[in-house]
Amino acid sequence: MSLVRLNIKGISYSQTQNGAYALILNEVDGDRKLPIVIGAFEAQSIAIALEKEIRPPRPLTHDLFKNFADRFDIVVKQVIIHKLVDGVFYSSLICERDKIEEIIDARTSDAIALALRFNAPIFTYKNILDKAGIYLKVNPKNDDESQDDSVLVDDFIAEELESSSVKDVYKNKTLDELHTLLDEAVANEDYEKAAKIRDEISKR
């Protein structure tokens, strides 16, 4: 089975599942997106890894794993999302130490949080992308596509719009005010808020 490389497109809050987030992965050489529902903690950890300039005052679990792996010369070479059963994605970490390769089972959200910290590529198999991949801004190619996919697309677009409206709150703030709010958010370990403030600072 052929592997397809994925990039992280973004994270949005799931309106359909309370307290959950949607991690959107994008195929590198195509237009399909792979949406994966993840928990709040994992979403926060991934968001922090994406926002390089936000440094938590204490290491999160995935940072601790990275520090531990570095100390013992373990490298995560790549992540493979290798199975999809009943809507649940299964992943593996391909690790290496002393030129010996090991495969470790992991939740997909954890695997991606670690892939970001190790700068490791993320892959899935073509048959998984064929089964679960969607087009966020393009109509399905044929009528055989399930209605669930179109509903999912609408949900994600609505969530992205909702996320944009939340960011509008910071538009009227000065840069000094934004930096103060950013420091407060990091100190309070509210990394989701910190990421939004950081986005607004970057736009300036």
C-alpha cells in the first residue's frame, strides 16, 4: 500500500462534540483533508508546537517525552496513521536508537504532537485517505459520497468562521496590550488563547 504524506492545516473547535477539537490534516500532493477529532489537551499541545514562540513555563507531557527521548538518543523518524476502525484512527511512531528501528503504537493525537516536536513527517495509507478524506471547499466528486461528509464540511467551515470572529476581539487592542495578554495567557497556561493572541501579533 502506498503512503501519502500529510501536513497540518489547522485545528478548529468541534461544535458537534462538546470539549473536542478537529485536527485537519492536508495531503501534500492533493486537495483532500483528513479530519481527526481530538481532545482539548492534545489540541493545546499541538497548538503550542505549531506556535514556536510560545514557551510553557513548565514542560507539557509531550515536551517531557521529547526531553526524555533526547536524553537517551531516541529519535522519532516518522508517524504513520495506519488504520481506521469505526471512525477511530490508529497510528504508529517509527523510532530509532543506535541504528535500531522500533515501531511504537500511539494515539493519533499524541503521535502528531510528537511528530511536530521531532520535525518528523506524517503519513497515512492511500486507502485510508480514500475512505476518510474530504474536500473542505470543493463539492464531492460524485453522488456516491456519503451525506455525512457534506455535513462535516459545513461544520468545519462554520467552525473556521467562528474562530475568525473570536480573533476579532483582539483587533482593537494595541501591540503592548496584546503582549501583556499573551504573557498572562502563557502564565495561566491557557495556550489556546495564547495562540490566538500570537496570531494577531504576527499580523501586525
